[in-house]
Amino acid sequence: MPVIPVNGIRLAYRDVGDGPPVVLIMGAGATGSAWHLHQVPALAAAGHRAITFDNRGIQPDGLNGPKDPDDPAARGFTVHDLVADVAGLITQLDLAPSAVVGTSLGARVAAELALTRPDLVGALVLMAARGRSDPLHTALSLAERELDDREIELPPRYRAVVKALTELSPRGFADEQALTDWLEVFELAPPPGPAVCAQRRLYPMPDRLDAYRRIDAPCHVIAFADDVMAPPAVGREVAAAMPGASFEVIEGCGHLGYLERPEAVNRALLEFLRASVPAGTDRSPRKENRR
């Protein structure tokens, strides 16, 4: 995986396909490789260049590994640092203006990028997005912070169950084999390291809905019907705040809708990009930029 120096850190990224660029920003605790299960193949097949990366501190190759508390990429960062990372990536790879797709924390970063560097963003897709923390989200964020402050490491099986309850749709629980598979995957995930704890400390988030009114890039907000972390109502708030933004709810999935209902997510994503990314905006890179 190639690495470039960005914003004082080394950022690992992947670059697939040719055509108009699409930068995808993952949510908290996950690597950019999650996009490669479903979204990147669909984007490349549709004639897009898909660029994914690992948010600071979340790198599987150990360059900025989440286990090192002394790594500046894994502690003490802000949303503005994450925004600067994406801005640096887009600038160094000569992608602007690029479509930018984000989910959960990645959607927050994408929205802030559109505010601070509108020159870099040609179109915006926000999944599982919110523009503010409500009382339940605030309580959850503060509870997770308390666990981190006390250095309490929950048992893997318990973490897996909580993740299933908060990030999957209960409609899928009737498929017992599929649910068992999800639980096994969640249980194998490592406990939160310094980088994930730093990401969790970015919440509760302030009310940014009024600021979002200044975003003028074409935007499509995708909510997942059974998402308890970012319910459709809060996604609708985000879309209502952005001039001309469209809004869609995808049924039968929770916070990980891009993994639970990838066909529906890919359809929504590609339809929006076809409508909002004009022909002739191919920003295919110079050969030395490709890996």
C-alpha cells in the first residue's frame, strides 16, 4: 500500500480504476479497506477512479499503528486534522475537484472539507450522517469516553454483541447463520487502541447544521432505516440544512448499511454521481502518481 506524507503524518492509501475521482472516507475504527468489499469494485466498473485511505492512526501495516500511544497520528487529533489529511491527499494526488464520499465520522469529515476547502470537492455523498449530537448520542459518547479514561477493556464477546445491536439491522437477526458470522467477525476485531479512542473523543459533536447551510457542492445524504447511531431523522436534518441536497433512506440495514445492503448503496451512489459529476471531469493522474 503506497504512503504519502500529509499533514505531519504518513497516510496509507489505495488507488483503483480510471476516470473521475471519488475519495471515500471511512468511519471511526475501521480501515479504508472496508470500501473495497463492495463500493470500490462498483465504482471502478462504472468508470470511476476510487481512492481510499486509512484515517490517521488506523493503519494495518504498522506505519502509524493504533497500538503505539506515542505516535502523533494516534492521539490528540481534531476533526480539523482529519479534514486537513483528506485535503492533503486530494492535493498531492491532483484530484481536485473530486467527489467525496463519507460514512459516519467520515461523513462529518467530508462535510467539513466541503466547508473549508470547497475548491477540492465537486460532489458530496454523506452516509449515516448527523449534524449534531442529540441526548442519546451525547450520553453514548460520554460513556465511551469514561470507559477509555478508566482504561476498561471490555471482553471481546461482549463488544461483539454490543456492536451487533448498535450497528446492524435487527431485521437480519432472523438469519441465524448470518448473525453468527457477524458476531464472529466482530469478536475477532482488536480492542480500541489510542487512535480509536482519539476518534471517539471527537464526540459529542457540536451543532453544525447552521454551518452546513454554506455548503454549495451537490450533495446526496443517505440514511439507513434501522440505524440507531445515526437515525434517518438526523440524516434528514443534514439534508434539509444543505441547499439543494437530496435525501434517501435505504431499508433493511443499520449503521453498516454499506456492508449490509451494498447493492442498494452502490445504486444510490452511482445514480447520484452520474447526475452530479459532469462528463469530461476525468482527473486521471500522471503515471508517477499511480500505485
